[in-house]
Amino acid sequence: VERKDFIYEGKAKQVYSTTDENLVIIHYKDDATAGNGAKKGTIENKGILNNKITAMLFKMLEKNGIKTHLVDVLNDRDQLCQKVKIFPLEVIVRNVIAGSMAARVGIPEGTKPSNTIFEICYKNDAYGDPLINDHHAVALGLCTYEELAEIYRITGQINNLLKDAFDKIGITLVDFKIEFGKNSKGEILLADEITPDTCRLWDKETGKKLDKDRFRRDLGGIEEAYIEVLKRLGA
Ligand code: C5P
């Protein structure tokens, strides 16, 4: 499979078509943004680290029955992936309260809720990726109720698998964001990435943040934190 045309550029990745109409190449960049693009920067080697971290986690999930878009890692920064039509939804899971939820409802960061919290946001930069509910999502034509039910079911499985995997390496999976897409066969696949850009990861012993909050909150040691996550995953 050969790389063909540039299709799309997001904040952290680029997408290229290939000579196979069902496959794309996803290129991981070092660009970092926060606050819906309000803060911009680069994190040295982030693309290389996130390409590897996503691949390790997606392979672990695949082994446990989760269908993902990942086909192959081509090199340091490029993945071969199934072409999917992305649902314009950010699916967020919270095992511990932090970030925007802590701010929105006035619960201190670090509080453990009695139940796992699922949120969905409408992927729309112009409107700042607003938090919506199931009925908004269907009314906006983003997905059907049936697709949402399937997405929540898979998301619950992914959360259990990820929580366990991180727990084993001394990390609390506080929260994370995932995205789903549909391939040409109509299958719903986990797409995008799972990385310290898209998760909150706290060291179980010290509480040290091993994720993009180091960039968002100017804590320094960003690249080191991402390297630490990759190392603990067994790379
Ligand atoms: O900011 P908030 O607390 O809503 O983020 C929840 C989780 O979703 C965090 O792990 C964050 O990194 C992730 N997220 C993301 N992309 C966004 C918004 C949030 O990966 N656009």
C-alpha cells in the first residue's frame, strides 16, 4: 500500500489516502493544543511517543475483542488504519472527577464518584465541542440511538480493559476521551488515538500527572511524562 493524497489535518495528526480505498495513513505530529486551540505549542517527539502508545493500547484492546481501526504501524510516526467515517462525537469516561467536570459542577479534582460517568460532546470547533446528551446527538443527526447504545457498550468494555492495564503499571486512569467511526462494512470501530493527550493518568503512589495536563497547566516535564507512560507499558 502506497501513500497518496493529503486528506485532512487535525490538531495532532494528518490523514492521507492510500492506493487501497479502504485504508488511510495517519501521521502523528508533535503539535499540541489546549483549550480548543487557545493554547498552542509543540511537545518534542510527542508524535513518535503517541504513535507507539496508541499502537500498544489498541493491540491490547484488539486481543480482548475490541475492534479498532489500527491495521499496522508503518514507522515512527505513521499508522496504516481502516478508513472510517468518524461519528462527530467525543465520548468521555470519568473514573475520577477532574478537569472540566470538576469545574462545571464544583466537585474537587480527585473525588471518586459512586458510578462511572459517561459524557458525549459534539465535535465542533466553532462551538467549542459542547457537552450534549443522547437526544441532542440523535436530533443533530450525529448517530442513531442504536449506534449510541453500541458505542456506550464498547466504551464500557474499553474502560474496564484500560483501567486494568494502567492499574497494573501503577497508574490511575482518571478519565479519557475516545472516538468511533464506521468502516465500509458498516462496523463500528474504535478510531483516533488513546494517549496521554487524551487521557488523565495519575501515578498511583505519588499522584504525579503523566498526561497533557502538564502542558495545559504549565507543569513542565511533558516529554518525560509521556516517555514514562510508554516505558511502563513495556516498550
Ligand atoms: O477537559 P475534560 O475534563 O472534559 O477532559 C476529559 C478527558 O477527555 C481528558 O482526559 C482529556 O484529555 C480528554 N479530552 C480530549 N480531547 C478533548 C477534550 C477532552 O482528549 N477535546
